[in-house]
Amino acid sequence: MSINAKIAELTNKLESTTIERRRDFHRHAEAGWTEFRTASIVADQLTKLGYKVQVGDEVVDSENMMGVPASSELSNQASRAIEQGANPEWVNKMEGGKTGVMGIMEFNKPGPTIALRFDLDANDANEAETNEHRPYSEKFNSINKGAMHACGHDGHTAVGLAVAEIIAELKGELRGTIKFIFQPAEEGVRGAKAMVAKGIVDDVDYLLGMHFGFQLKKTGQIACNVTGFLATSKYDATFTGVPAHAGAAPEVGRNALLAAAAAVLNLHAIPRHSEGTSRINVGTMQAGSGRNVIAPKAVIKLETRGGSSTINKFMSDEAYRIINSAATMHDVKVEITEMGGAAGCSNSPELADDLAKVAEKLGIFNEIVPECDFGASEDCSYFMERVQEKGGQAAYTLIGAGLAAGHHDSCFDFDENALAMAVRFVSTAATDLLLR
């Protein structure tokens, strides 16, 4: 039996398990940096399959973690995860929210090093509780209030575990090394940078990422040449002034609200970049303590985006300059905190072409989309950019799935028939690369 026939047989064998896992992860949704239960299940499964498993400090650089919840929240979530079945030994190693997991398998013959990246986290959202919503009517809706898999990462993680099992079954026929990277905190683009900083993909020749739906909303579609990842930076800027009575002694105060307002207006005045797409947005502004008090504090939450990392750096540098200038103008202090970020990149053309040939060879897809503009940000781009900088190739694939509602919607759900398609495609692509 050929290796591709074995993959097809193993995919069929694992289909019901993959659906069960997806539904289990969906029911126990965990937001970014709190994926203790999900990550521990992944680590347990990879260990059983014979992978060398690394977690916590081994794969997550604490200095590059962005948008991490407070320590009390992390502690509460870790305790909840253990109550819901997480392995305490793994949870203890993930202290501080370091919920990244990597499984490594080296094969007996030399060959390339490839990495497969899957994201773990759910959205900060409450799931719909109506009978029209299939996860609710079939009783696998999230039981964790404030967390919901509204983007398909539950499916991504389930696919990753199925592919890991298939690769383990075929290990006697493969060459080189494979790394399974399960990344926390993709939502808000917070997690990849901290794993990349550990150097875990610096030796990778080929890196693959994937996502269900998004631009491809029909089961049976696939796009292997995904372009247009927007680089982005997310910031919180906290202005601290001096309170004073607005009527009796306004001159004593230092108005943080006015500093923030000046920053907001001028941030939106940053010129667009001539070399490509550029964006700036202040999403929220909170300031003041009362109508008769000179505002002592203000917070703005903003993001920049660019069609390349270079363009985004221009936007980000300008944002820093404007925020600091606004603070100086109103004689207040300001602290800028990076809350998230992603690089700007596109697929390596040669690898994208190879993946399209794999999709065509399999004959399981109704439509192979020649090129797809992602048009948003996804921090898998940090992995892709690093691999490409080191001389390797990287590609991100969109796998079509029928959607009940849009991504990040409280009624989001996807066609589970897409799971087996993804498992077979990723497994075949991985083995093809390992046998080069």
C-alpha cells in the first residue's frame, strides 16, 4: 500500500475521534494564555505518540509575551482547567500562562526539518444559547463563560493531533524531523512572537499553517497561495496627569484626557504609506473621574497595520512619536504597552505551488483557488517570516468550510466535514516534504 493510501485509510479511521476532540475543545473553550486544559491534552497525546514534548519556558519566551492576563486570572484559569481534566503536571510547567506546546519527532534517515503550526485559543466571547445554534442543540457549546471557539481553532487543534497520530504511524517510512507547534494566544495576535523568540523554527526548512473558512466559506475549497498578511501592532497608551478642581484651581491640574484626545486626533492624521496598505485605528478611549475634576488618567487602545513589516514599522514609529508628543504638550506622563503584533508576509511561491499540486493530486477538493488575499492579520506570519529570513520556505493554507455565521460571531460554527479534508491534506503535504 502506498503512503498516500495509508494516509487516506488512517484519516478515515480517525475521523470520528477528530470530531469528538474538536467538540471537546469547543465545550471547554479557553482564551489566550489560559489554554491550560487544551495544551495539557495536546502534550499528553503527543507524549503517548512518542514525540519529544516541550512546554512552558522551553518554548515560550516570557519577555515577548503580549497581553497576558493578570496573575490572579491565570491562577483561576489553571485551577479550573485541572477541575475540567487537565494534567496537573503539565499545568505546573505552564505557570504564568506559558501554554505553548511543541512535539518533535526525528526519523531514522536524514532529511529536511518541517514544522506544522496550529493555534489553541478561543475568543473572549459568550456563545449563543439557542436551539438554532448546533453546538448548543447538540450539547457541545462552551461551558466556560466569556470564552468561545468562534474562529475554528478547536478544529485546528483537533486536526493537528490527528496529523501527529498519522505521522507517528508512518515514522518508519519518513526522513528528517517534524515539529508540531501548538501556539497559544493567536487572538489579538499575542502568542507567536514569544515562541519565535525561543528560536524553535530557526532550523526549519518548511513551515505550514492553516485556517478553516475565513475567505473560503464553502466546504471543498482550498487556497494554497495565500498573500496579503497585514503586519500589525497593538498598543495600550496610559496617560497620567494631575487631578484638580475644574472650577477653583484648573491651572494646578495636568489634563490626561486632553493629552489622549490630542493623540487620538493626530494618530488618525498619520499619512498613508505610498508603498502599500497602511492603517491606524484607535478603538477605545477611557478618561476622567468626574465632570468637575481635571482628568488625572486616560487610556487609549490602538492598532497599526501595514502591507509589510516595514510599512507597519513606519505607522508604529509615528504612533509612538505622536503619543509621546501629546503627553509632552499637556505635561503629563505616558506609558505605552505592546499588547499584540504580527508580521507582514506572503507564502513562499515555490512551496505554495507544491501544495496546490498536493491538493490536486488528492482529488478531494471541489475548487483549488489560485490565489487568496488574506487581507487581515494572523500571527502565524511571525513563524513564516522567521523561517523565510533563515532561508526556508513557509506557506499558510485556507481550507474551505461552510459557516453557520461569520468568524468571531456568537453563533459561529463550521462544517465538520472539512476536518477530514484538512487532516488528509496536511498529512500528505507533510510526508511529501519529509520524503524530499
